[in-house]
Amino acid sequence: MAPEQTITYTEVNGYFIPNLALPEQPEGDIGKYGRARLAYLREHKKLLHMHMLSQGTLWEHLLEI
């Protein structure tokens, strides 16, 4: 079972919007092959791209390439 997570909300014009943020991403130049891999993931592996992006592992993966 996953640990209990607390989500905070901000009220904007009567609507409650969750305060969500992606984890910190490593910095660096992904280079030619990293950009090619990113384009491939975006075009052909959309589910994997979104999963890696939401888990915060996409840029780390691209830097390794």
C-alpha cells in the first residue's frame, strides 16, 4: 500500500486547483542523440514518454544517452 500523500489546493474563481509540481530535473545538455531519443519517445512511445516525464526520470535517461 502506498504511503498517505497530502495534496494542497489553491482556490481560483471558486475552483480548487491542486498544487502539483514535477520533481527536480538534472541539468545538462542532452546532445544530439538525447534529442533524437526524445523525438522518438514523443512520436512512437507516447505512453513511455508520459510515464518517464511524470516519474521524473526522462531527463536523467536522456542525459545517459
